Amino acid sequence: MSKVLAAIDNSAAARPVLAAGAAFARLLHADLEALHLRENGDRTARAAAEAAGLPLRELAVRELPGSKIAALLAAGEAADVEAMVVGARASRIGRRPVGHIALELIVSQLKPLLVVPPHAFVPERFQRILVPLDGTRMTSAALAQTIELAHDSDVDVVALHVHEQDSLPLFSDQPQHEVETWRREFFARHCPHPEKVRLEVRVGIPAENVLRAASESESDLIALGWAQSLGEGRAAIVREALERSDVPILLVPVVRGARHTTSDQHEAG
């Protein structure tokens, strides 16, 4: 059976990570395993795993630069590991939205990674997933992977497309018909299995609308496809979500293919 790895540290943030990991594992019909990098004074991590009814696999790592990241990445590369879960940060307020270990995993882990805010309310089961789409193959691929991950689960997938003011489609004297035509064409191009997805369209700043839509739709998590680059001018929605989201963020790495066009440079991530 496949499994989900929940990497926890020795802080109070371990509990929401394990709770989200349990809900995510149920969504994937997978087992959950708690993973911890062994350090001095690990009672909090052990207590969190014990409270969740999980055995704790502890990895002994040397105090060398990059050794902790290497150990976590190696664990995630196992063939039976379907995804990983990690805490976003130790507290809501700080100079960075994520700690340095979580940040390294975010840009390096090649499998889906669920990032959990320390203040997140995590239900026993994830029932609604918000997937922002920007009309590129990258976000379409993320939607396809999200549907595939939860293919046997009774989960509501909401696809969100945000029009910026200068990108609104032009409609003539029968807007009600043309809007429906636009929806059908959008689904045909960018949404596999449209029967499993509800499309919501908004106008405004994408990052702001993603967070607002997640709250108003009562989504349990936000799934974002991205190219794993946090360079300047890139991944605006991912950055905003990691910093401000009240629900877990599922980051779905999407490898660019040679056929991708320059329009794909503006991915949701």
C-alpha cells in the first residue's frame, strides 16, 4: 500500500501536521507515517505522534550542511511514498512564511507536498479542494493530478479562474449564452474530467481571489501547480498562499515539457 510521510519537528506545529497528514492519507487511501529528524530533547515530537496513534520513525542525521534536507528527500523518494506533509512555520508571525527546511523541501521535493500552517483547522476528512487555474497547461496538469490523487474519494473539486481586468473576454448582445460557451471551451481545454469539477470565475487580483475563494467556498485545502521556482517575479500565488492561507496548501510540482509555450511562464505557482 502507498503511504504519506508527515515530517514533524519538535514543536507544537507537529500536531496540525499530523492531523493534516491523516486527512490527506484518507483522501489518497494511503497509510500515514510520522517522520522526525532526531535531535536532543525530542519529547514534543514523540508525544504528538503518540497522541495521533502513530509510530514515529526517527532519522539520525549528522550536523552537516544539507544533511537534514538530504535525509528527508531520500525518505520521500521511496517508491511507496505518494506524497509528503510538512509544517509551514513554527508560528504565524515571522520574517518568512516557512522555515528553511520546509522551504528546501518545497523547491526540491518532486512529489506532491502538503504544507500546513500552524494555525490551520484541519477536518477529519478533506471534502473540498480549491484548484486555481490560469489557462496554462501547467495549472491544467495540476488539476488533473489533483483529481487523480483523489479519484476514489468523495471530494468536491472547485476550479477557480480569475480574470484580471485587462483579460476579461468580450461578450456581445447575448452574454448569457457566450459566458456559457466560454465555460464549456475553458473546461474542454483545461479541465480533465469536467463532470467531477465545479468552475468558479472571478475578476480581480489572482492571489487575493484565491484566498477569498478558499474561505467563501469553505475549501479544506488549496492545490497549486507550479514549477518549483521562488525567484523574483515568480510564484506570486504560492508565496501569498504560504504566507496567508488558513488552510493547508497542496503544492503539485509540474515538470515543463518542450512543447510548453511562453504563455506558460505565468503559471499560478
